[in-house]
Amino acid sequence: MPGTRCSWALSALVICAALVGPGCESGGQKNVPLENRWLAFTLANGVYLARADGSGMKRLTYVRQFEYQPDWSPDGRKLLLRVDAADGKPGGGVYLATLGRRRAVNLSKVSGVLGGDPDWSPDGKQIAFVGKRTTDSHFGIYVMNADGSNPKRLATAWESQYPDWSPDGRKIVFTGVKNVGFDLYVMNADGSGLAQMTRSAEEENWPTWSPDGKKIVYSFGEVLKVMDSDGSRSMVLTDGGEPSWSPDGRWIAFDCGTPEAGRMCAIRPDGSGRTTILPGLDGGFPAWRPPAE
């Protein structure tokens, strides 16, 4: 599977019930300073939640195998996770964790599609992910209901990964390798209207729409780039990868640096104000928490 660190295995997941409360509800408010905004992120032993300054850190998950790529539901009360496991073990895939509940659901087991790279639809009713049935020759983009039912393969006759819904729910941007290297593509949410957005020998991954739908940030080799949502006017932001746009559009969090300098950073969408977040933590895949409803 594209980007997989290891095979799949069964995992037990425990969610911290104490996190459902007013202290976690400021992730997307415009008047909240950067240091007080909440993010989920991955450490070697699980997914955690903390303010951007590192305070208030709480463990969200207890997984026996490696899990990462946390993606918040629109209401900020659930997380999608990708779970990889030890070689030769079954049972990994896309997991759904609900804050305050003891166990997570292996949606890949429900759907019957081996998967990862999950992304919520804006209305919270569907999940896009990269998946592969036993009858598929390669991984591609799937969509399923939020409970894992009714999985449908949408895209492409070639390897694809990292789907991301547009804010209006009408389109999905993703990466695919048609010839050499991954480029960005976009399609309608039903799989129609496929169009190529970039053409480069460089690896392009992890596209993420801005909350207003006007921009897309993505990894371009070892740097981050941002472009208009029609594929025009791209520019380099900074070095780094795996970007996450804050719900109010004011910040982009991303993986950066070293454990000594800080593994996770944030930057303004115009390339200004780069700063270390979650200091002193050897983690990755930062994901802003939206305001809980």
C-alpha cells in the first residue's frame, strides 16, 4: 500500500472520556491565539491531544500497533485513524474512534476493503480513503459510509492515495501515479470529471483544501506548496510535509525539523510566521481539532 510502514494487525483502542468537554472546544475559533489551539498528533505509542504550546497534553488512544494520520470528524468528537501492524498480522486499516468510548471500530473489517489515509466528508456522513479489495490489482480511492458500509471504488486505473474532500463536499483531490511519480488529481465526489492538476517529476502528496475552498496545500518532495484550487499559481511555502489546515484557515500545521528543533510546525498560508508547535515532542501528523458542537 502507498506509504505503508508495515503490514496490518488487530488493535485494541481506548479513548479518553475526559476529553469530551469545554476545554477541547477552541480548535477552530478565530479569536484563539495559536498557542491555545488544540491539535491531535501521533507519537510512537499512540495519538495524543494538546494545545499548540504543548500544554494540556492527553493521550487519546492505546493501540498495540502503530496508528497515525488522525482525522477529526466535523463535529470534533470522533477521529479516523490509520492502523498499521506487525508483518504478517491481519486486522489493521481505517479505524473510527469516538471520544468517551472504550473501543474503536475497525471500519476496514466492516467494509471488507483494506485501507488507510482516511478523510471525513464535510457533512460527516462519508469517508474517503485509499483502499484495495482482494480482487483489486492496486490501491485506489474509495468512499464508504461513516459506519463502514457501502464501500465504492471511485478512481483511476492507476495507483492513488491521500484523498481530501473539498469544503462543499462536491470534489475530492488526491494523488495518483499514472506514469512516473505522484501528481495531483481532482474528481467529482461520485468519481466523474477526473482531471489532472499537476505535472511534475517530483513526488506530490497529501493535498489539503483550505476551509474556503480557494487553495490547496500539498507536499512537493521535501517542501510544502500552495496553489489555487484550479491548479494555477503555485508557490513554495517552506520545507516540510503532511500539512493540515486550521478550521479558520489562518494556520497550516505540518511535519518539520528534528526532535531537537521541533518535529511539528505551523505557518501562515502566505508563507509568513513559521513557528514550532508542540515543542519537545518527537511526533508527527498534526491535525487541528475543530470546535466541538
